[in-house]
Amino acid sequence: MTYEDSECTGRTAIVGTRASSYAASCEQSCRIFAGEFARLGLDAEKVVQLFRSPFYVAPYRTYQILGEEKVSKIVRASVDLWGKIQVERREVAPR
């Protein structure tokens, strides 16, 4: 739907923002995705495989834009940081 086709009549009904740089926003997105996947406990190779998979649309798009080398570098940094943190879940008996 285009702006002209919309039924919104208020001046603030349609709001958008422009990213300062598309490449920079893709890089930031890549860092966020890599951190999330690393916190799930995945190793660097598995995370890069997820970026290569078209099933994961947003990570795949950042992979296409940034390329293998840049994504791999970001993923390694995220796994190095978040891969060292181990989360342990404990069941607590009800009182």
C-alpha cells in the first residue's frame, strides 16, 4: 500500500524513521542476531549456518548484504563473548 492509497487522514498517522546508514543498521542487526543465537548455546559454525539459511529471513538478508567474511567475524566475536556464559536452570521446590 502506498501513502496515497492509505485511509489515514491524520498528519501523524503514518510515521517512519530513516536509518543513518543501511549497511550500519544491517551490521547492528547482525550483532543482535549473533548474540541471541550465541546465548542459546550455539557454536560459531552453527550460528553462521543459521545466517546462511533462507528460512531465517532477517539473518539471511544481513548475510547477503554483509557477506560471509563480515558475518563470520561478528559471529565469532559474539560467540567468544556470550559462549563463555553458562546458564543453569534449577527447579525450586514449592513452599
